[in-house]
Amino acid sequence: MSGGGNFSSSRRNGIRVVVAGDRGTGKSSLIVAAATESFSDNVPSVLSPTRLPADFFPDFVPLTIIDTSSSLDLESRTKRNEELKRADAVVLTYACDQPMTLTRLCNYWLPELRQLEVKVPVIVVGCKLDLRDEREPISIEQLMSPIMQEFREIETCIECSAATLIQVPEVFYYAQRAVLHPTTPLFDQEKQTLQPRCISALRRIFILCDHDMDGALSDAELNEFQIKCFNAPLQPAEIVGVKRVVQEKQPGGVNQLGLTLTGFLFLHALFIEKGRLETTWAVLRKFGYDDDLKLRDDILPVPSKHAPDQTMELTSEAVEFLKGIFRLFDTDNDGNLKPSELDELFCTAPDRPWNEAPYEDAAERTALGNLSLNGFLSEWALMTLLDPVRSLANLMYIGYSGDPASVLHVNRRRIKDRKVQSTERNVFQCFVFGPKSAGKSTILNSLLERPFSKSHITAPTSERFAVNVVNRVGQGNKTLILREIPEDGVKKFLTNKEFLAPCDVAVFVYDSSDEYSSKKSQELLVEVARQGEESGYGVPCLLIAAKDDLDPYPMAIQDSMKICRELGIEAPISVSVKSGFLNNIFTRIVDVAEKPHLNIPETENGRNRKYHQQLISRSLMCMSVGAAAAVFGLAIYRVYAARKNTSS
């Protein structure tokens, strides 16, 4: 493999390099020499921004060089700090004939960048090389090695002379290259190994190029890869040479079938060690990766324009692909993915997507932490609902090679579903409201088929999700996502008028043995009903009387029945998770979701508003009919008058 590439160039209008350092270290002279290819004794103390054109360097990206003042007064320092924060790369200068300026670099300038949180590549430049005392035998490698060990943000160190034009263009070439082809995402300098995320990306690329899936890149596959990345084929002698280099250094890198993954990774580590980062970056960018080694947004066709009450779910084609992937990585055929098997499945992704909230505790798992097929598909359904871009990206990371545009389906608007009195959705989201200790978390655990345990009941401080497939005999399975809304967060959520838009069903859980719990749940129900009426995103609602195994609060049943009648929704559903009496609650939630025009609560204010709207509509209708009759009468009269005039 060989070649470079300017795949990043088209996505950058230019690079901003800020030059800083002590007074007298040669900052301005360096910039002038780079721009004019000549040396001048008379340069301003601080230059205006200097632009190097796109054709100045091989990557064809223009460079803007910002000179800064070395003064420590407040105004100069503030202005310099602002420029440093806007930099794509920083050039820090010291004078080769003034050792104290190098000490200042370590004691002031580099710590200053850290304090300002300037996280860009740093190029350390020793200016005035022509003035250095030749009796100093120490090399730049010896000089800078301990400094680079302490300050890992230093990308390159170089010495130059503006007076003799030695290595002046190279200073800004290295600055540009550090931005376009950064080392840190690819290589761990301390461990001298490829970064984990780089390995994941290269592993995915290897698998995509291994068309016959035999675990090695044949000569033909290597050649196809070379043409795709560098627009030039490899000559047979070059392929032999590549394999020889790998085999000498990495015996397992080549086998009788071709270049193995081990050899592919070794080659890229070798390129990087030899300073040819542009080769590896060219490969990565050709396959759609950005500087963070994630797939770029422009190759993830996720619909961006949709109404708040529209959500996305995976198409049947994507679901079938996931079922196949599940079977492929279920190596022991036990119907579950072990954590190790799941890690192997996502080894070509930059991160394990379900190792953090809200996914890590959202799906059904076995006691050993294994994930069933339903749990696997449920995690994907949740990720698609909450973060469709991430869901599509991860599908591509694990090997989906079909049209990315065929992965996601945008559901019809809920307001439309209500009008046609049906829905085509396969994934339903249910908001779970209720006061503390009402039993919300226990119901979420029940969806995940976890046994009842008081020790697991803790009041959540933030939202929590639970998702599973609801099996319905003869009616087709649906995926149900329960989203627990903490009591303390309800008011904050309801200040957002679109909060209820993605909700298919809202359930209100209360402890049937507790007076406060019962009344608070009813208050929440009325509050949400009012919000739905005002926002236009009214949702079907259910009241759930939890802890049915306890002695009920005497008025709980009567009060809850009354509020349901007043709002026009179903009677409360009694459940007891502790005794295992769930009363088909999850099937009933799905049934309600499939009839989006029913069980939408209507408050007294809502009824009055609806009545007035109907009156206005009827009045407008009467006025329209009256106006039409008047126009018709006038037309008849004109015909009659015309005939009368004709006959006379």
C-alpha cells in the first residue's frame, strides 16, 4: 500500500495557525520569510494576518498565519488568548541562541496553553538556527525528548533560520499536516501502538475489503483497495514487496491466502512510525471517517426534517440484518449474546454503544448479563428512537452494506394517526408518571422480566428507560419502550410544549394503599391532560393502581373511578408486581397505543373549548350557506330580469 491523499482538503476552507513565544525569538521574521521566501531586517513587531495560498503545500488547503504580541499587559494578553482559542494549530517559538527562551517555553507558554484549554497540535520551533553556538553538541532530539514526554500536545519539533531560509516552509507544512493528519487519534506515542479506535476503524475497513470473507486480502483484493484509496493500482512486484516486509517483521501478517488483519494493522503502524500519517488518513477518509474516527454525518442519511410527533424506527430490512448478525455472533448457539460475544460484535465500532445510560440497564438480560434476541433488537429500537444517527452509524460499523437510506423509517404523524384511527408503528413509547414510591420502577423491571425485589427499588434522579418485545398471540409482536418520568422533573418537562409529542401512551401509577399517592397521580393525570389539550399533542392515558396486594386506601377506588369517568378514559387497572398479578398491563398499553383516537382525556376546559369551536364552525357554516344562497338568488334575479327585458 502506498500513496497519500487530500481527502480532508475539500472539507476545510482553511487552517488558522497562531504563532506565539517570547519577544525576540523571531516570530515575525519567520512568518515574513515563509510568505516572501526572503529575509528582512525591518519587520513590524506584530504582523497583520498572513495568508499562504492553497497551492503552497501539497494538501491544497490555504493557511492563515496569526502573529501575536509577546507583551504581558492585560490588553495584549487578552487578545493573544482569544487568538489561541481560535487556533487550529499553535506554533511556539524559542531562540536557538537564547537557552532561557526554551526554559520559558516549558515554564510559561505550554502551561498557559493548558490553562486556556487550547487542545490543538503544537509545533515547537527553534528559530535563529544560524546564530546557535556550534560548540553546543546537543541535538534537537536530545533537547526536546523530555519536553515532549511531559507535554504530549507537542506534535513536532523543528529548528529553522529565517535569515538563511533553512527549513522555514517546513514549519508551517508540519503545522498544516498536524491539523489535516493528526497523530493522536491514530497512535499512542507512549505505548507505541495504534489507538483502540483506530484499530476498530481499520478492522472494519479490512472486513469490507475482504469480499470473499476468508480472513485475508488476496492480491486482487489488495489491488482493488489500492485503487479505491489512491486511484492507482499496485504492480505485482510492489505487492510482493509489501508482503515481504510484513512477513519479515510480523510472521502472522501473511498466510497462503494473502495479507491478514494482523498484517494490515502492522502496515499502518509502520506508516505512522515512519511519519507517513497521510497514507493512513487517506484510507480512513476514503471510507468515511472524520478526525475523531467516527463516520462523518454526510454519509449518514438520517431524515432531518420531521414533525415533533414523528419518530423513527428500523425498517424490516434492517431488522432482518440484525437477526442475521445476532445468529452469526451467537457462536455457542444458546440464543443469547454473552458480553464477550457482544464485544466482538462491536469490535469494528469506535465505542460500545450500550455500556452507558440509558442503554446499559434498559433491556432484558440473563443473570450472567447475556442478551437475548428480543433484548438485542430492543436495544436497537431504543437507540433508533433516541438517537437515529447513532443507530445508523452503528449498523454500518457492524457491517451493514446496503443502502443507508433504507435503514430508517419515519413514522406517520400521531395527529394523523388519530384522524384515521389507526397506526402503522411497530415501536411504541409510553411515558410513566407517578409520585415517588408509587411502583413505577417496579413496573419497568417487570417489563424486563426481573423478579420483584425491594432492595432494587430506588427513586430515580433522572429518566430511565425499559424496552422489550410484547408478544401478542395472533396480533403480531410490538416493541414497548417505557420511559420513567421522575416526579421532581414533571414540571420542568411540561414547560416544553412539545414534550408529549413523541409519546404514544401516558400511564399514571399510584400506590393504591396510599392516599397521597392516589391524589398526586390524579393531579399529574389532569396536568398532562391539560398540557395535551393546549399543545395539540393529546395522548391516550391509563391509570394504574399498583400494589394491589396491600390493603387499599378506602377512597382510592372510588376517587380513581370518578376521575376516569370525568376525563373519559378507561377504568383504573389494578396490578401487584409482588404477587405476580400484572393483569396483562403491557399488552393493554400496546392495545391502547394501536387505537390512538381513544382514551385521550378531556378536561372541562377542553370540552368547553371544543364546544365553542364547534359553535364557531357551525356559525361560519351557516354564514357560508347564507352567502351562497344570496349569491344564488342574485344570479336567478339577474336571469329573470334579462329575460324580461328581452321579451319587452
